[in-house]
Amino acid sequence: MITPESVRVSGVSRTEEIAADPNRVIVFDTTMRDGEQAPGFSMSAQAKVKMAQVLRDLGVDVIEAGFAAASPGDEDCIRRVAGEVEGPIFCSLSRANEKDIDATFRALAPAPKSHRRCHTFIGTSPIHRSAKLKMSTNEVLSTAVRSVEYARSLFDDVEFSAEDAFRTEPEFLADVLEAAADAGARTLNVPDTVGYATPQEVRERFAALAARIKKRHPHVIFSAHCHDDLGMAVANSLAAVEGGARQIEGAINGIGERAGNCSIEEVIMALKVREDRYGVTTGADSRHLVRASKILCEITETVIARNKSVVGINAFAHEAGIHQHGMLADSRTYEIMRPQDVGFEGSWFVLGKHSGRHAIAKRAETIGRPIEGERLAAVVAGFKSRADQIGEINDAELIAIIDRVDGVSEVVAQYA
């Protein structure tokens, strides 16, 4: 146990500075903690430093770098990240006991005091209380309070999570969260740990909690941590914002336990593109989203689906002729955000059997082989036939088709 008297805890945390703007959503990234807990996503210390650097460039506010008490290696990784990367708030998860909180304190020691956060949690749902913890409601509540009080003696910035919040009795959940706020927690996380909730439930639950707890704790920050077991993690996170949450937790590419977490890249762009609806902003520089996604894939030796929202290779690719024609006229016909805003160089057309004459002519012009009139009609016919055989048509194939059409035209001209 670390003696609180030996730790001077006072001053304004970085979290308080950010939260001074009531319309600012804090982006909390757990790629290196919850994300790494998923099978196949383990990261070395060097990989975590590299990932933390790109998250810093992205403008993530909080980086949960690991679970210090999980192993000596994880504690060392967190310490290295906190010591080598500057800017974000660094955080470690801790169970509701002094041993875990001490490990978090040691791991985060290299970071400035204002940029250290202890994230402590305990299960609150009936199934967690009975099957895992073997605790009564009173025991869970008192354990939560003791852990927050102890963490608060070492940290200016403490977050408390009620694990499995959406399967917890609403009244008991509010009691635990309010008690945690009384004990000094600045951020109250309401996690949908098993991806069970629906957007309407999330919106209503956050609004009800805020209505009760903010009467006595007006500056407390409500946080959402949603899992994707039913495919609603991003939708639930956005619903939480509508209900008053001002911190969203998630991971790059949506990695995490089981079906994963809320995809940070998706929620960042949803709040940016639909600021008209949500009325909030983040501090993220979205131009680094594709880079963050690619680096994570390299580190973990994984791939994402072509049609992955925001960062997938198909996110700004177009094959259908109607779409390509519209894009040539004005990209806003079929794109709600600019590819450059997430880190792609631009949109691109995939030439295939669905492509129309406008896109084929445009591509031919781009590669220095302009075609029009009857010649274009002949190339389109040859193009469609070849596309039915092989799918996508690259530049070499298009040139070959044009050459074949031109060769036939020359022969016809000789005998005309």
C-alpha cells in the first residue's frame, strides 16, 4: 500500500480543463487495454509506444494503456508508454482494491500528475454480484467507495466504472455511481459490458442518471463504454451523448473483448459529420484515422473488412455506373464526408461490369487514351464483355481493350 501522505494530490487535472467546455466530448481510447484483451491482438511494449504515438497525433484525450495489475509486463508497458509519449492523459484499469490501484500508481509515475488517471471498477449487476463477486449490494457499494477514496488519495483524476451497468437494477446503479461521486470520482462510466442495451435504453438511462447525480455533482462527467455483441456499440455510444455523456470509450477498428468495442473512428466521424444533430465536438484530428487503423493492423497482423466504415478500402470506392456518373458531377452526390478528412488521398473508381460509359471515358482520358463517339461505344461493349469474365478492369486491361477496338477500326478503314 502506498501511503497517501507521501503523495501530494492537488491542482487541476487535464480532464477538468477539457470538461470546462460542456459541449466537448472526451475521446477515451482503450485499444491497448480492452482491445488487446481480445484473442489475437496482444502487443509488445514497443508496439504500444508506436500505437500511443499515432493516438496522440489523432488527438485522443485519454489513452488507457493497459491493466497494470494484470502482469509485471503490462505494468512495465504502461510505464514505458507514459514516459515516452507526451500529451494525452494516461490511464490504467484497476479492480476495486488497493493492490491494483498501487500498481496503477507505479505504472503511471512517469506521466505528469495532471495527466494521470486511475480507472477503478467493480461489477454491479445481479449476476456479477452473485456468481463472480459473492457480494451483497451493500458490500459492492462499500467496496466501490473505499476504492475510489483510496484512488483519490493518490490521483487528481479518478474514473469509476459500474461493470455490467445495463443489467444492473437502475436504482442500485444510481446509488453506486452517486456514492462514487461522493467519494471523489470525477468520471462515472456506465458500461454496456456485454453489448446488451439498445440506443433508446442507453439514452434514457444516461438522462436519468444525470438528472439525479448532477444535482449534487454538477461537474461530474458521464462516460459510455459500449460493446458490439449485438452490433449496436456505435449507435449506443451516440445515444449516450444524446443522454448527456461527455466521454466516449472505444478502440481503433472496434477491437475488443468478444465482438469488440465501439469503433473510435466511427464515433469521431459521426459526431463530426452530424454536428447538426449532436451539437458537440471532439479534439480529434480525423486526418489520422486511416493511419491509426493501418498501424494497428500492421502491429497485430490483422486485416479489416473492405467495407469497414470510415477506414475500409471500399469506404470511398465506387463501381456502379450511376454512382460514378454522380461522383464525376459532384462528389457530394454519394459521399457524406471527404476522403481527405479521414486520411485517404481521395476517392477512386473501381472499373467493373457495373461501371458506365462516363467513368470508362474518364479513366481512358486519365491514362492518356481519350475515346468518344462510336469508338467509345465499341470500347464500352468490349469492356463489359471482359468485365463479365474477370471482374475488375485495371488500366492495362483497359488499354488492351482500346487497342483491340483501334486495331479493328484500322482494318475496317483499309477496306473502306
